[in-house]
Amino acid sequence: MKVIILGAGRIGRGFVTQIMLLNHVQITYFDVMDPMVKQLNEIGSYTIHVLGHPEKDIVNTNVTAYSANDIEKLAEVWADADFVFTACGGKNMPTVGKTLGKAYKTMLCNGKGHVTNIITCENWIEPARDLKQALEAELNEDEKRMFEKNVGVGEAVILCTGTGAPDPSLLTNPLDTWIQNFPYLPMDKAAIKGNLPNWEYVDFVDQFGNLLTQKLYTNNTSCGSIAYLGHLLGEKYLAVAANSPEIAPILDEIYEEINQALIKGMGIDEESQLAFSKRAKAKYTDLDIVDPITRIARDPLRKLKPNDRLIGPSKIALSVGVEPKAIALCTAAALFYDNPEDESAVQLQKMRKQYGIGYILENVCGLKPDEKLYTMIIDGIHELQKRGWLKEEVNL
């Protein structure tokens, strides 16, 4: 079996590659970054390190990579591929869809149409929808019919963390990547065209439903909360922050709020959600996983949007009578995230200093001053000040 991995970042060349190598699948990489493509081809091999379990490390050899901008080559390789996995960032799905649409069109022109599947591996709400819409916009009606008949477009949920070297000074191969010891990849079974592969560590889920949203509002909400609070406390690494005496009790409150919101507000099975949040907490408090807070907290403007990891679950909680005080506190902390190397964080701080907190809550978070969540976040700012975690003057 052959697959394409579109996006050779830490998840693509790390976790997704690990799962494919464990199943003896042939991989071809495509990436938009020419330096990455060049490195993959010139170095030709690298190690996927499993954090805390060096005996499970895997060496990926005979690596082949091409530019994702080379539509002809993408079409040529796709003609023999059973699956295409994307690991490019959820916000890039429209661009990825457009690229794949052009490649599919070329593939059909070459008489190479076949049953194949595209699986998104993104931390995003409905990434497959965004990709598919952009892809089909490139096709005429006949091509769309062929696509709908032969190509499955579905989602996978990434529950495994991918990081850089725990000690950068020991890095000998720039392609090496580090992942959590959690080889498990759930996919939407109903989206798959053709026969299901007999892959270990892949769970083709019958009732995929809200699994991606459940993951976003459990894992991403909690790790983002740890990151923004940890940053205020001067911590550098996620697990260290999660285990701190200041943040640990707040983290327990966050999981309780998340659980109640998703069980009552989304109808998610209680046993499933409690297990989900327990796994998430174990992951983010695991000191073997050396994950910089700057990586988790990056792009705060996106993470403060109405349906993202902070505002989204808070609204669900309030809709079923649960007050998300802990999540609101973390949202307040996110408003003060500053990192001069993060363009989004710089923009957020300029916005806050020039226009005030209220402007951000209305124009970024989509909240109105008379909404309860708006007030709760303001209360969260006062609580951060009271605790001594926020010392600067605040323009409300």
C-alpha cells in the first residue's frame, strides 16, 4: 500500500509517519517549503523518537519528497496512492484543497482516476469540509461526479503530541522529531471509499460524529489554558506548568467544566468523555513530554475566535447552565499573551493597548457586553490581578 503525506512537519513526518511505518506502508512526502523538501531528499533518513521510550524509536529511511506546488508530480504520485494524509494546519485547508483539486483534474486527464481517500489530520473544526469545498471548486461537473464516486474525504483525530528535541544541543539530524508514546489514530469509517486497510493502531470509528470537536474542546481547551496561565507565571514548558501548585487545581476545574459542557450540551456519552479528559490530563502532566509553552500558545487571535477552544466550549457550558469560571479565567490570561516572535501575539497586544479588552471581546471573540461570558472574562482579569499573576495596568 502507498500513501502521500502532504505536510512534512512534526505531525506529518512524525506521528502519521510512525503509524504508516508500523504498518509497512510506502510513503511519499509533499511540502510547500522548498528547504524542507531539499533536506528530506539530501539527508534521506531521520529518527522518530518516542518520548520516554527510546526502545520504540523508529528510523525512517529512503525518504522521498517533492514540492506540493508541483501539480504534475503530485498527480503522478497520487495515481498510485491509496491514501493522502494532510498535516498542513487547519487554516490551510482551502489552499490544500485547491492544490489537490488541480492534481485530481490532472490525474483524470491522464486517465489515472481510481478509488482513493483523503484524510485530514488537523486540529480544526470540520477540516474535511473546508478541503473538499475548495477541491471541488476546481472541478467541472463530470469531474465532480467522478470525484464523489471514487474519492473519500474524511477526518482523523490527532491525539498524539509532536515536539522538537527535548535538548536542542543534542540534535544531530535536523529532521529528527519527537512524539508522545500514543500510537492511536481514529478515522471516520463512513468517509472511506473502497476496502478498509488492515492497519494496526488505526481505529476506523463507526460513530465518528463529534469526535473532532470533542478532541478540540477537551485536549486543545485544556492545553491552551495551561499554556496561557503558565506564561503569566513565567513557566517555559507545558507539563511543568500543569503540575505547578498554582495551575493544577484550576486544571481540575477546567476538565469538570469541559466534561459537563460536552456531556450535557453535545450529548457525548459520559463514560467516553470522562475517559477522554482523563487521557488528556495524563498527557499534559507527563513530564516526559517536553513541549514549549510558546508552541501551544501561538496564534492567540485564532484561539480566541468564537468557535475555537476557549470561547466555543464556554458558550456550550453556559447554554446548559454550567458556569465556565476556570475557562473564563484562562481566556482572560490568553488576552495578555505576549511573545515578540509571534505575529498574532504582537497584533493582539497592540489591539489591547490601543483599543482595550472590550474591543477584543467584541471583535475577536464575538461577545457582546451584555453577555454573561463577557462579564465572566472581565471577572477573570480581576481574579488574575488579585492573585498577583497580572501586574500591568489594564485598559478595559
